[in-house]
Amino acid sequence: MATTKLLSDAEVDRIPAVKAVFDDIRATRKSDFVNNFWRGLANDPAALKRIWEQLKAVMVTESAIDSLTKEMIYIAVSTANGCSYCIHSHTAAARAKGMTDPQHGELVSIIGLAGQTNHLVTAMQIPLDPQFEVK
């Protein structure tokens, strides 16, 4: 159960600042679907706009990293942070952008391996190799 109200389309339509963001979400994604994250965040129109603009700048804008790789990174970080909602949301987005079952399997293996080795190096308090430092 959500800890914040999820605004319906009728409620969104009564708040011009929120409606403008929802309209942009729909146009950008070329879909009528606006997911619950945005519906919850819509309770704070300024935060909704700010976070949507950040997401567009990082995840939608053409950059040196392709959109599928961005989604896969998002899945890995969401896994590390324990965000089930984000794992599901960005896995769906990655699949829509062409992620195959074998790619997903390999991604999960990498996430698991990284988690294991991160915990081991932390537990052993291994000092950083000087070769890894930026000079």
C-alpha cells in the first residue's frame, strides 16, 4: 500500500502544473500510461516537474550511453538500493528497448557478482591500489 495518495487523471486535470508534466510524460513516452511513481510524486508539483526534467535529461536525451544500457544500469542500481518498484519499471523499459532474456540473465549475474565482491572487499577492508587512482 502506498504511503502517499496516487492522483487519478481527474485529479491531475485540476492541477495545471501537474497536468503539464503528465502531458509531457505521455508525449515523450508516446503512451497514455503514466505510472504510479509519477502519480505519487504529483502531490508535490514542483518536485514532480524537477524530477521529470532530470529523468528526461539523463534517460531520454541522446548521449554517449545508449538508452538500453542506461536502463540496465538503472536496474543494477535499483537492485543495489533494494527498490523493487524501480527494478520492475526499468526492466519493463529495458525489454521495450530490446533487452533479451539472455541479456537480462547476464545482467542479473553481473549484479550478483558485483554485490558479492563488493561485500567481500568491504569486509576485508582491502586498501585501494595506487594504479586505480586518478592523477
